[in-house]
Amino acid sequence: MSALIRFVKKLNKKKVFQTSTMTETKLARKLNALDLTALGVGSTLGVGLYVLAGSVSKSTAGPAVILSFLLAAIASVFAGLCYAEFGARVPRAGSAYVYSYVCVGELVAFIIGWNLILEYAIGAASVARGVSAYVDGLADGAMKNAFNESMPMHIEVLSMKFAEYPDFFACGMTLIFVVALAFGAKESSTINNLFTFLNIGVVLYVIVTGAFKADGDNWAIPKEELPSNEDGGVFGEGGFFPYGVSGMISGAATCFYGFVGFDCVATTGEEAKNPQKAIPIAIIASLTIIFLAYFGVSSVLTLMLPYYAQDADSPIPSAFEAVGWPVAKWIVSIGAIFGLLTSLFGALFPLPRVIYAMSSDGLLFRSLGKVSERFKTPVFGTLIAGLLTALMTLIFDLEELVDMMSIGTLMAYSIVAACVLLLRYQKTDEDIDIEPVPADSTFRNVKRILLQIFNIQKLTIPISVSGKIVSWNVLIYFAACLALTACVANAEDAIVNEDALAISGVVIFGIIALLSLLSIARQPSSRKKLSFKVPFVPLLPGLSILINVYLMMMLNVGTWKRFGIWMAIGKSFLQFELLI
């Protein structure tokens, strides 16, 4: 019984950093804002740029893919702003894991950290496979044919498919990058900066040269001129919105995953020279550059070639080949490889940092977080994380694993947004309680509590009861978002057909969500000074939570099953670690 009580207490424990020790770290502080921006751009501007633009425009959004990227960028900026504020609050390694540990407690922190490990490992493995596929494409499929003939694999375990063949090229490339990371953050980030600038150069080349072949008529193709697709129908209705506004919004849900990766900047809190300023600047700058790249490339692609003629696997090289510029195809293909290499680095970089943070707190084996005296990096943790990723790259078919990465990412985004709401309205040392009624007597007075729900007393400084009201409102808002998005996702046809029950559910849960946000907005906020704060609180964090929850609701059942298995493993591991 005593062990169980100790276990429960640990789950609710929060991490506390003293101001005097906030910047102390065993890691080397060598990264500046430029390094962090390059890391954010490099980790994100890869698979999304070279694949998503073509596949989404062809089958989901048409030329309106540019608006899909715009909506996805807005959603990502909401999450990015929340990360930026936490980077200013808690300049420590571990990203959302540390943020949730400080604000919510150990249980939620472990859930986030455990999912971040999955996210980064799968992300790195999928990018490594992408690089291998691009190289193999330039070699006319020589590697695939050779491995398929000598070592074919057709295995399925726990509804998870193995790859058709072991990809030794992708595995070896992953291990090389892992060794480079183990030698030191600054040295490896220099290579990343070089690859990132080359990647941006390719993006500019695509936009500038592609503009010479742009044809505005490709954004206004009439339906009668559309060819038949594989099903015997046509590619939508033609025009700028061939699949309607709903297609554009659905495309935004897919394009959102093209922005996943910027949060790796937040894992560098103990390696940045001035994290309170460098991390917010790097997050906002990287998201801006990424959006401009996506917007420019998708615009040029859909103007160069009709949306229905886009290649879903390699749209940019195929577009240049279609317009009669084979040389540009090779330049873009080689540039794409460099771009994917930067994404591989960006996906691998934060993984050992999260493991380091969790092992330092005793939630993983402490040996994983031991920092090398020579290289100033968690070498053992880096190598273990790299071996895990390399193994996944070697044997797994990653198509079914990609959605699992999305769950971990969206959950982390939601928790960080909720933490911003919670911390913004909690009393801190900077807030001096000058109210005539002490906090403890307010709790005993039901009338005052009811009045405080919408701050009828017009308090200007947070007190205990106002902080607790915010906590309850955040919980209610989460529940309302879950119910609201469930109605929208599962009763879309009923809503379109004006079903009274479905519409009533949307209206009721929408009103509850709005009232909870209104109650939060009425509470007095903390006067704690930060180098960066999210604007328009609680609206922006609230919108971020709503969007993230909706996207999670759109994931398939198989993804949730595999996610459940991963979480069951994590639960068993957490119990073992905390009870020993």
C-alpha cells in the first residue's frame, strides 16, 4: 500500500526550477538564433515540400492547395506561439515534456515525453526512407530491385506490416547522422546549416525558374476539359476549387503535417546561448520561412502543370520534365536529397534531448542521460535513440506508422496550449495580493466563488480561487472540444441535412466551449514578465486546442489501436521506474 501511495504522489509531482539555476546545464551552450532557425527549417522543410504539394493538389484541393497550406500555417503558428512562450518560461531541454512537467505534473509529462520519442523516431525513419527512395529513383530502382531479389520480406505482426525489403542504405545513413550528432551539437548543426541553405536555394530555384512556365489558365480549367481519372470519373469540378471548399479544408488537415518538426527548436533550451530570446525568434522565423516556401512552390507547381497531372510521389521533378526542362529535374532531385537530409538531421536531433530530460528526472534509465565530458552531449542516449530509429528504418513499412507520429505531435501541441492558459492566470511572485478578501476566505464563500466565475468583482491580480477556476475551465473546454469535434467528424452528413439532434449537439457544445473561454478571459492574469508572450490569450491557445483535437478525431481506428499498444508499453515502463 505504501508503494502505491508513493506511486500516486509521484504522478502528481510537478517539476520546479529555481530562478538562479534555470540556466545551469551540463550541455554546451553553443547554438545561436540562426542555428535554431536553420534547425527548425531543416527539420520541417523536407518530405512535406517534395511530396505534399503534388499529392494534395491532385486528389484533395486542386489549385486551392495554396490556401490549404495557408490554413495549416495559421494552425501551426498558433502552436508555435505557445511553444515560444514556454521556451521563454522554461529554457530547458525536453520541449513539451518539460513544459508539461512544470505545469501539469509527472503523469502528463511522461505521456508527452513517451509520445515525443515515438514521434521523432518515426519521423526520422520515414525521412531516411524518403532519401533512399529519391536516390533509388535516380538510379532507376537498382537498390529496390536488388534487395527485393536477394532479401524479400512479407511479414505482418500485430497489424503492422514489415517493409518489402530491408533498406540497408537508409539504415546506414541514419547511423552516420547519429554518430555526427554524438560528436557535438555545434559541429553537427554547422552541417545542418549548410544543407538547409542549399535546400532554400533549391526552393528559390524552383519558384524563380518555374515562374517562367506559369500559365494562369491552369487555375481556371473548366470541368468539360478535365480528363477521366482511374475510377472513370473526372478530377472534381474544375476551377480554383475543383473539390470545393471542403476539399481545401481537408487538404489543410494533410498539409498541417508538413509543418510538424518546428517544435524540435524547443528541445534545445540547454544548448542555446540565450534561450529566452533565441527560441521564440527561431520558432516564428522558421515557421514564416517554411510557409513562404510551401506557398511559393505549390503556386508554381499548379501554374506550371494542371492539378490533375501532378505526380503524387515526386511532383517537382516531374513538373519540370513535363514542361521540357530535364536539366532542372536533376537539379531539383539532387536538391531534394539535401533537403531530406536536413529533415533527417532535424528529426534525429531532438530525440536524444527528450531522452536526456526524462532520464535526468528518473522517468527513464539515468544512464541514457549521462553527458560525455568530452563531447558535452548525451552520447549513450544518442546512440540508443539512433539504433532504435535505424532498426525501424531497416525493417518496417512506415506508411502505417506516419499517422502515429501525428497523434504524438497533436497531443503535445494541445498540452502546451493548455499549459499556456493555466500558467498565464496563476499567481506568481510578481503578483502582490492587495485584495481586501484573502484567498482562503474566498473558498469558503460560495457566493464569491460564483461571482468570480466571470470576475464580477473585477479583480486585477490572480488569487487562488481565480487560478482554480481557470484550471476547471480548461478541463471543461477540452471536454467540450472533444464532444464538438466528435459531432462534426461523425455526424457531418446529418449536419448538412439539417438534422435537429446533430445541430443541437454542435450548438450546445459550442456554447459551452465559448462560455469556458469567456470565463478564462475574465480572470486576472499574471504580471510575470517574459521575453515573449502569446498574444490574444485565451483565444489563440483555445483555437490551437480546438484544431488539434479535431485533427486527432480525423485519424483512423488502426492508428488509435497502435497508439494504445505504445501507451500500454509506456504505462508498464512508468510503473516499473517509479516503484523501484
